Amino acid sequence: MLMDEQAFNFQHHIPDKQPETLSPQQEKTTPGHPPLTVSAAEMTTLLHLSPDALLLVSTTGIICQVNETASQLFGYSYDELIGQSLEILLPERFRATHVAHRDSYIAQPRLRPMGQGLELFGRRKDGSEFPIDISLRPILLEHALHTIAAIRDVTTQRLTERTLAKQAERLNMQTALLNAAHDAILVRDPVSRIKLWNHGAEKLYGWTTQEALGRISHTLLKTRFPASRVAIDMRLEQEGHWEGELAHTRRDGTTVIVRSQQILLRDQQNQPYATLEINHEVTSPDQYEHKPYTMQAVTEQLSFLQHIIDALPTSIYVVHGDNARLLLTNKAAASIWGAVWPVGQTMREFLDTHGILIVNAQGRPFPEQAWATTRALLQKEIVIQHQEIIRQSTGVSIPILVNAVPLDSPYWQSLQQMEPSLLQTTVQLSEPLALVIHQDVRMLKEAEYLKDEFIGVAAHELRSPLAVLKGAVGTLLLQTQRGHGPQLADWQQEMLQEIEQATDHLNTLTTDLLDVTRLQAGQFFLHRTSTNLSALVQRIVERLQQTTSLHQIEINTSLHNVIANIDPQRIEQVLTNLLTNAIKYSPKGGAVLVSLAIHTNATVEISIQDHGIGIPQHQQSQIFGRFMRADNAHAAGINGTGLGLYLCRAIVEQHQGQLWFASQENVGTTFFLTLPLLQA
Ligand code: ADP
């Protein structure tokens, strides 16, 4: 039943003279635990109450009492056990040595609690053996020393212990293997908490196992992912594994690049319960400096990019989000705005803070939704050469051409993921981004002004010789007609008429050019006076009717006294131009109808209708532009400069009126103009 000297030993005899007391030596060896003194009745109760198997044994090793549990445990009946030698409960091979052990225990009886000895075995009646644990206690029953043994079958316990020992052994072996590996190996649970951290990981990252366990792996290692962590997780989920390079930060703050192999571990229900990560260092820190995708390299690239855009003369900025928050800008932008726009601030806030206005050519502020920047951001429009004027708080106005394009955001998002501090502002995944370029066109405007001035001077200088020419040709023709001087041959007469026409044409051209340059320079002034418009129209119609016999110009109005506060010369210029066009662009002749009507809103509307070549649909929107002529006018061989309508519209608008038309090619054209009437 026992295997060592602490086991279940009994003395065969106790001295007769002192059966109830123990020797001083015995007392010393059982401090606090002298033998219990019990009566026979107490002993019987004790035996039956105990859940353990109990045996009461005499000093000679004879079983004196047993309880039910003991007899069941060993497979003997009560009667079969009483009076038997204790050794029948031991495997045979231990019996002889046991007698000696029993003697030494009786010589020095003491309390021996359970679980203290080594491996003990019992033997059942059927010969089978089983592991047991035992506790011993000396006891005085009716003044005679006995030993009471409590025995417990520990078969299940031993089995569990053995399995555990085997598992521990396997685990130790695995850990030893993991630790022997040169690579950093870690296991993380579904929320990335580190569950295993081998020696390789300790060595590579500098964090001890104790420090690393339970931490979130990507937070501990400040992992920079090539794409995004979500993308890697998705790949793991779909394919079960992922392989790629990652940048990690060691405990000492240095960066290490690793080739990472990750495997998703699933349980029997196919639920992921952990990820095994094997990270192999691929770069030494100095190699890392040259890797293009590392943070350091990205930081360098960004600052290089900043240098480049700072060196550009055009203003550049990148904005994000519905409120156009600044992400990046250059130095030239600051000089165009006249202020520094801080990264992260919205465009509206910035403009308001510095009293900056964005206005159109007429000086009227653009509403926010009409800014090129807003259009690119919110409508995803590519805005090209939008004319805006930036009016700084100091009053300085800078004409600019704006190009704005919507951008894709993944580049900025991956930068942000790599290192949030790189951007100084947070770009959301769904946010719109736009790149805006402002070109300062002050120099162009200056050049344009110089050109206009040159044209103006040239036109002005041409006027005097043209006047001489016109006067001379006119006089020559008139005097010849009157019979003064020699008669001219027909061809001579025709040539003089051609010279006169060309001079007229040149005169119109120079006058128009002068007007255009005056308009451009803001030097075009009206000399208003209250004028009878109906009379003016009447006069112009009569004059122009004399220039054509192919056309019949009619006035359709019952109004004879329409008074307006206008510059009569300029309005005559407009009406003459429109009527001349109606005649000119109706080469086959026909009726030209001039109508005059008054509207309730105190404006007078004049329309001029012809049945000529019309204006092609595709060119109608540009027909008021400078030097603009329609293709069909060219094709019909009709001369012109393309300046008349441009001037007409400018003059009418200066009168707070409007000029427009309706036209159909080969059917005819009607021009409409409105002018405010003189208020009473
Ligand atoms: P132009 O000196 O060429 O007549 P305008 O500025 O007066 O210049 O007119 C611009 C262009 O508009 C013309 O060249 C012609 O193509 C078109 N146009 C103007 N009026 C008419 C019209 N009544 N019918 C057809 N085309 C016209």
C-alpha cells in the first residue's frame, strides 16, 4: 500500500506499562498533535460519518475496525477484513518492506496528512491495484495506541495529473520550439490582443513577454500597413492567410521592416479565434532609410513635394470635405490671398477672418457655391480657366484664372494611416478632395491693357489721314459730277467710288476699335440727354432706306413721342449697326421690320426683324464676342469686323438696357433691345 518510509507503518507491540502515553521523544515529533483519546462508541460514530475510507489498525498491524466505504473500496466484506493483517490491502511486492515501515511509524507515531507521500497503491480483493492517498493519525482507543488511516482512491486525480503533465510537456516543447525560432512569433486574439510572444519577438522588438501579453499588437508596435489594416483583415478572413511587409516600431523607438506571414486560426465551428503572426526582419535600420515606402521616406517625399510646390509661381492648394478644409498649400497662395491659410481651417473661415472677397469682373461677390473650389469639391466638376478676382482686405484686387479638379482621396488616407501627424488634419474616407490652382493674371491684364492702348493710339492716328482721304475722294467725285475739271473715264469713276467705300470701311473700323479700347480701359462714357426715341428711329430708318433699293424698311408703331434719357449718338450707333446688319445679312433683299413698343415696367422695346441668312445655332452663344463672325456670313462673302454687336451690347448695357436676338439660319433674325424710359 505504500512506497516510502512516510507511509502506513505500524508497530507490532506497544509497551504494556505505558499504553496511554507517548514518550517525550514522541511528543516532540508531534507538536500540537498528541494521540486522540476516544471511546469505542465515539470511534464507531467517527468511522461511519467520514466520507473517506477509514481503517483502525492496532500497533501489531491488525485491522480492528473499518467503515463501509473502506470495505467497498477494497472489495472485502466487513467480516473478511476484521482481524486480518493490514498487508492484505497492499500489492504483494510491497508487503515485506511495509512491515518494517510500519514498525518505524509506531516507534514514532505522528500526524501525516493526505498528499504528503509519494505514490501509494492499494490492492483489492480481486487483485487489482489502484492509486491511493492516505492520512495517518495515532489514536488512543480504550487506552491502547492505535492508528487510524483515512484512504482515498485517487485514480481520477492521477489520470488528470498525468494528462496535464503531458500537455504541459507538449506546451513546453512547443514554446521551446517557438523560442528557438529566430523569427518573432506572436499569436493575437480576434481583437488583436497578444496571447503569445516568443523570444524572437522579445529580441526583435525589445518588449518582454510579460510586457507584451494582453497588449493590442498594432498599438504596441505602431504598425504601418502597406494598404490598410482593414484590407489585411479582410484578406485573412477570406483566404485564411496574408503575407506582406510591415513597418514596426521597436521599444526603443527605432523602426524595423518585417516580412510578415499571418495565418487565421479557426476552431471546430470554423470561428476564427486567433491569428498567428510570424515576422521576419527584412531590413536593418540603415537599409530601411532607403526603402521608398517607409515613413521616413514618405516624410522626405512630402517635404520634397512641399519644396517643389513652394517654388512654383502659381498658387496651389488642396482642400477636403464639404467646407473646403485646407490640407496642403504653397507660398505663392499666401501672396495671392495676402494672408496665410492655416492647414485644417475651412475656406469660408479663412476668407472671413482676413476680410478677403472673391468677386467677378463686375466686382460683385461670387456666392460660395459658385467658387471654382466649391464646384470641384461638391459637384465634382473640372473647372477650367474660371475668372475670379481676389479682393484682399487692403483693397488690392488680383485678377486670377482658376483651375480646380476633384481628386481621389486614397493617397492621403494611406498617408494618414501611415502616420497621422504627417497631415495635421484628418481626412475622412468618404470626404471629397479638390486641387485648386490660381494663376495670377495681373501681368496678362497689363499686357492686354498695353495692347489695347497700342490699338487705340494706332486707330486714333489713322483717323486724320483717313479723314483727308475721305474728304479728297468725296470732293473729287462731287466736283467731277458738277462738271468742274476734265471728265473722268468710267473706270476712273468706279475706282474712286471703291476708294470711297474702302475709306468708309476703314473709318468704321478705326472708330469701332477706338470704342473697344475705351470700353476695355473703362473710358467709355455716355452723354445722356432726354431724347425722342421714335423720332430717332424714324430718322435712322429714312437714312438707311436710301442706301438700299432691295429692302423695304418699315416702322411698325403708333408711338410718336417716346422720350428716353439716352446718349443719342450711341443709341444711333447701335440702331444703325443693327439695321445695317439686317440689310447686309439679307443679300436677297426683302422686308425689314422695325417695331417700337412700351412695356409696363417703363421700358421701351425696339425690335429689328429681317429675312436674311440667319445665325447658325451653334454660334449663337458667342455672337456678341469681340471679332466674332458667323461661318455663314464668311461663306456668303459679306464683309465685316465682328466688333459691331460687341459694342452694341456694351452700349445698351451701359444704358441699363438689354440686347438679345432670335434667329434661324436661312429664315431670318430679329434683334431686340430694351431701354429704360425717362421717369416722370
Ligand atoms: P460684322 O461687322 O461682322 O457685321 P457684328 O458684330 O455686327 O460684326 O456682327 C457679328 C456677326 O453676327 C456677323 O459677322 C454675322 O455673322 C452675325 N450677324 C449679325 N447680325 C446679323 C443678322 N441680322 N443676320 C445674320 N447674321 C448676323
